[in-house]
Amino acid sequence: MATIDLLNNDPRKVTARHPEKAHRPDNPIQRKPDWIRVKAPGSPGWKETHTIVKENGLVTVCEEAGCPNIGECWEKKHATFMIMGDTCTRACAFCNVKTGMPQPLDPNEPEYVATATAKLGLEHVVVTSVDRDDLDDGGAEHFAQTIRAIRKASPKTTIEVLTPDFLRKPGALEKVVEARPDVFNHNLETVASNYLKVRPGARYFHSIRLLQQVKELDASIFTKSGIMVGLGEERNEVLQLMDDLRSAEVDFITIGQYLQPSSKHHAIIRFVTPDEFKAYETIAYTKGFLMVSSSPLTRSSHHAGEDFAKLKAARAAKAGG
């Protein structure tokens, strides 16, 4: 089976994407352990998905963030659409999405996403975005329009959104929730103590509160959040984060290994072993999460459709019990 090293040999990696990191000292990229290997993209299914994405002028987080699972997901015609452009107004230390001043919103983009969703025949679609701190509502109305367009073009498709934090954007969250996605995902990314160096533009407890508010506005919507490990967090901090998410009634947690996009990004402090990921999964279930995905290659949108089906079944089982 062919493999690709998405840290050292990724043709999508372009250092000019991150001008704010250019003068930072290099963090040498560590060799990955044997348990982090992925199939190289290039299958017929991958090519078909690639063609549909490009024909509709769409951006995917699969490409922009250098996701290691792109070969597997695109082969199955699973793609995570990234709306509102390919340029983020923030500069998180872990992220490979381009940073800078974004272009104006494309008013036709919701229709393009809906068309691609229908062409791909997606049963479950994930829509995410860059941070758009330049917009009055952080792009919330654009999310809502995209949800409505997908509902119209592909009524049977379930919709998952992975949103920014809408920090200091009053009323923004309400716009997205009113459009009624099936799953509302907002990632914490890391433990609270790491925020100043890893996610300086965000606020940990604001993100917790955002997820809590989704449930207050519409308890029927599933909520979800994810973190990366290997960024220097302590085990007890991960367990505290789980408790914080459960106090906000979050249904689903994802835990994956941080992979360093370039030498200018935050260093990998360590590779967390598969046994440790399994232990986190066991603990998370005991804390009351309906669904847990915890493995080195877990990403927020990986297996999202299959996981949504399991999530619904878990809720039904809990209600029946």
C-alpha cells in the first residue's frame, strides 16, 4: 500500500501561506511513528471528488489544512467544504490554513456548495469556514444561507457545521442555530493552559459557553467539539476539558494527534500512543458523552456520516433506557 508523509513531502505545503510565522525560529519536524501512516490520494473516487470540487470553485478544509485522511475520505466522496474563502483572519500556531486579509464573500457560494453536495450524493455533509473577524457577524448569515441552500438542493442530506467562535459577534450564533443544522461542531482545539501560545485569538471559556448556548437555543441539535493532543497538555487537563464540555451538555468529542504542518508551526511535544487514545475514549464515555472518536488520525470530520448515525442511535438508546 502506498503511503504519503504529509509532514515532510506534502506538495500542498506552501510556506508563503503564513507570513506571520516567517521570522519564528524553526521547530524541527519529528519523524512520525509507525502508527501514523495514511494511504496516498489518487484513486478514481478521489479524482472524481476532486473534479466536482474544482468545477464548482469550492475550497475544502481537506486540502487547506493538509488533512492526512484526504485520500480515504475523497475516495468515498466525503469532503468538508470550507466556505468564506481560503484566508483566515487569525494565525493559530497549529493551523495550516492561509492567513491574511480575506476577499469579500461570494454571494453565490451557498448555491455552489449545495450543487456539489447533490452531485456527490452526500448523505451527510460537513461545512466549515475560516475565521472571519472582519465581518460584522463573523459569517454567521453565510453559514445559514449555505444550510438553507443544501436543504433545498438535497433534502435528505444531514448537515454538520464546524463554526468559528463568533467572538464579540452578538447575535451571530442565533443565526446559525435558527437554520437548524443537524450537528453543531465548534472545536476547542487544545486545553485551556495552551490558549495563549496555541490559539491566541480565541478564549477557552467563550468556546465552552458557545457550545452551551447551542443547547439552550435548540436542544435537538447535536453538539460536538474536538481537540488535538501532543501540544504539551497534561493528562489531567484533558480530563478537565472533558468535564467542561459535559457541563455544556456536549454530545460528541473527538481527540486526535497534532501533526506539525511546517517547521514554523508549533512543535509536536510528543506523539501520544494508541493505548493512551483508547484510554481517553474509555474515560470520555464514562463521563457521559454519547459519542467519542479518539485515535491518532481522528479529525473533526473524519467518518462524520457514519458517526452521525451512531450519534442518533446513542441518543435513542439513552432515551429508551
